Amino acid sequence: MRAFALALLMAAPAFAAEEAPPGASTCLGCHSPVRADAAIPPLRGRDAAAVAAAMREFREGTRPATLMDRLARGFTEEESQAIAAWIVR
Amino acid sequence: MKATRRALAALLLPAPVFAQARPRVVVVGGGFGGATAARSLHRAGIATTLVEASATYTACPFSNAVIAGLRGMAAQRFGYDALRAEGITVVHQRATGVDATARRVTLVDGTTLPFDRALLSPGIEIRFDGLPGYDEAAAEVMPHAWQAGPQTELLAAQLRDMPDGGTVVMVVPPNPYRCPPGPYERASLIAHFLKSRKPRSKLLVLDAKDVFSKQRLFEAAWASLYPDTLEYVPLAMGGRVTEVDPKSRRVTTDFGTQDGAVVNVIPPQRAGAIAQLAGVADRSGWCPVDPASFESRLVPGVHVIGDAIIAGAMPKSAFAANAQARVAAAAMVALLAGRAVQAPKLLNTCYSLVAPEYGISVAGVYQPANGLLTDVSGAGGTSPLEAPAGVRAAEARYAEDWFATITADVFG
Ligand SMILES: Cc1cc2nc3c(=O)[nH]c(=O)nc-3n(C[C@H](O)[C@H](O)[C@H](O)COP(=O)(O)OP(=O)(O)OC[C@H]3O[C@@H](n4cnc5c(N)ncnc54)[C@H](O)[C@@H]3O)c2cc1C
């Protein structure tokens, strides 16, 4: 437990200093990290690689979408991966 | 465990992040923009005070459904207890001044609140000098319902009480104004109300423009759902209203006059009054800002977000205000810590209901270019013009879901 608290202490400043990559924080307008009953899928706790792959498929138009295709086209592969890594935390 | 980690992190954060004392930010306006910003700043370790005139926030998104009798007003109301519980200082007073040199905000009771940086998200003010005949008294007869609250309930009651067979008149302003697709969603839902409850009545929409958001989708839906109820008159066909008369509920256009059983006037707008008082609004009535940091171009140290700003391609929406709040808060944290502001990207999504279970959307991705927020090319756009009913129903469901998520994010 003490080691755990210490790890927290050391991790804390990095957590604060670490800014969301471009675009990422604004995903939270729809993808709730807290609502359990959401129709729009929450992304916290998902696999980052799977989220990035979904973004790629939306961008390429190979995954059915109502809206995510239009948003995913605004990001490169690299940006999508950074967003995916951030949003699953 | 995750929650514990976050709670602990929040406690532990402030000290190590900033070299000197904990920086102070005063946020004016606790709507979609300001309340989001206050939370983001607080969670990054900033000593945050939120100044909001009203103890209860009444949300505009979905207020068109209230007007059309599809939803209760209670679902639009939110409070600030969760923000207080989190440790944000919430002051329910009107801010009357922002002194960027002395770095303090003045409240109506004379209290001053010192800040290292300030953020304003005051929303809009109705321009009661913007349309001849339309003053505050006229708004009690011909409601705008463009700031949710008593105005929303007044328009809903007028529609409910009007005799069948009357004409409802909607007056739509030129750009820019809060929520570009909002008037057309409202027209759709009023038409739905009339068609199902007062079928001999008509809706006449008088518009000061020829082109509007999601136009082809709205027009296609109107043609199929409300052909005998809704008549749309664009600028080119004499839609511009030049004067209104509350005594006779009459509106005057370039081409003639029209009386309404109910008249909904959406008047011209400008940034909330504190923007003028703080000196962050220009002669247009809106606020020029840096598109990466949202710092005022007129008053350094004061950031402005939401409906109040000149945002280029980004519309005046709750989604946009929430997105700008997060980006502005991150920029303010960086500036307060002596770091550079990163080039952001921002999203927007606006859903509109054209009928229950019939939703359409417009989305965009934005980035700074030439001093404004501009569309990332290749991204964004509207729902398809042709789509099965299942897609429209899914978008209506996502619209509700978006509202639940964003209000939980901002006030929950
Ligand atoms: C009919 C309608 C439908 C809409 N539908 C949608 C939708 O579906 N999706 C969407 O994204 N957007 C929608 N919008 C737009 C959305 O409501 C606004 O874009 C959003 O509220 C803007 O947020 P804001 O923070 O800029 O301003 P606001 O939400 O208006 O918040 C401003 C706050 O500041 C406070 N304030 C102002 N001045 C002071 C002062 N001097 N001191 C203290 N407090 C002050 C006010 O009391 C208010 O609470 C709709 C709008 C309308 C009218």
C-alpha cells in the first residue's frame, strides 16, 4: 500500500503536465468516461489499438457509421493513435 | 481504483506543477463553456472561482422539444452542487467588470476577485436595439426563447393555448447568432406540434438569409413531413423582417405585413454584456481571440470562449463551448506554468430533431489557420441526404445521448 501511494505521488505531476493530444479532449463531449448506460460507446478502459483501428476504418469508410466517419477524416493515423492512447486511460 | 487514483491525483497535483503559489483563475459564466472550463482548470490544480449569476442553469439544447410539448422543462435544469463538492468556489453573482491591469473581477455587490488569468464564457445578449419594435416588453408578447428559461415556457404556453386554425410566425435573424441550425429545428418541431395537435394551423418561417445549416436535410424533411403546415420564406422571397409590432402581433417584411396568433422572434445577438464591459468585444459585438489559446486579442490575460467569440468556421454551439473550454483551460495551464501553448484541434457535432425519432447532424473538425478556427479539409459535413429511417432514429437517439453525456460532464 505504501509503495502504491509512493507510485501515485511520483506519477501525479506527470499526469498533470501531460496534455491531451490535439483533438482528444473534445471527444469527451460525446464519449462519456462516467456514464454506464450510454448509447455512444464509452472508451475508457478499451484497448487503445482497437480504438485506433476503429478510427482508421471510420477514416477509410470501411466501418459503418452515422457520424464518426466525418470526424475521423480530420485526423491522421498518427494523431488517431495518440488520441486512442489518451482516451482509453 | 481508478476513481481513487484520480481523487488522490487531484489532491496531490497542485503543489508540484507550478513553481510559485497556486495560480488563480476567475471564470465568468457557468454555462456549457464556463462550467467545463472551471472543472478542467480545477482538476489541473488551479485555484478556480466560478462566477455565475444564476443558481440554476437552464440548458438551450432540447429546449425546442419543450416548446413543442415533447419534453418537460425540469429536464433542462442543472445546478452547481457537484462543482462545489469538487472544490470549485462558485459565486452566484453578476460580474460587473474585469480589470486586466489590476487583475481582478468586480461583482455586483462590490466584491473583487483577484486572478492571474481570467476566462469569460458569458454566452449571448439579445440586441434589443437590433430589430425595430423588438424591446424587452415586446419579448413578453413575442418571445424569443433563445435564452432558455421563462422565455421557453412562455412560447410553449402560447403554442399550447392558441386556437386551431391560426398562423404561427417565426422570425429568423441573419448570421451570426447562437446555434445556427436551432431555428430550423424549432420550425420542424413546431410544425410537428401543429400537425399533430392543431392540424388547421400553419407555420410561416421568415428568414433574413437564403442559406442555412443542414438546409437540404431540413428542406427534404419539411417537404415529406410538413408540406401543408410549414411555409419557409427566404431572404430572396421577402423573408427579411424589418419591424415588429407587439400590440398587433404583426411583423413587417420588405414585401408586406403578416399577423400571427403566436410570433416567435429570434432577434440579433451579441456577446454577453460583460464582454463589452471587459473590453474584449470589438465593434461587431463579438470577441476576437487567438484560436489556440482563446486569449482575447484586445485584452491580454483574459480568455474568452463559447458563443461570445468570433470562432471562424466553428459554430456557436454547446458542444463547441465545451470543446473550447477544455482547449482554453489546457492553454491557460500551460501559460501559467510557463510552457508553450500547443496547436489544438477541436471537434463539433450538432444534432437537430426534425421530428421525434428523426435526427440529423452536422459535424466538423477545426484547427487554427490565418488567425481563426478553420475546417480541417476533407472532414466534417452533414448526415446523408438519403438514409433509411433506422439511421434517422439512431441519430435522434445519439442526440439524446449526447445531451445526457455533456450535461453529466459539465454539471454532473
Ligand atoms: C433553441 C436552442 C437550441 C440549441 N440546441 C443546441 C444543440 O442541440 N447542441 C448544441 O451544441 N448547442 C445548442 N444550442 C446552443 C447552446 O445553447 C449555446 O451554444 C451554449 O449555451 C453556449 O455556451 P456558453 O458557455 O457560451 O454560454 P451559455 O451557456 O449561455 O452560458 C453563459 C452563462 O454565463 C452567465 N453570465 C453571463 N454574464 C454573466 C455575468 N456578467 N456574471 C455572471 N454570470 C454571467 C449566464 O447566466 C449563463 O449561465 C442551442 C441554443 C438554442 C437557443
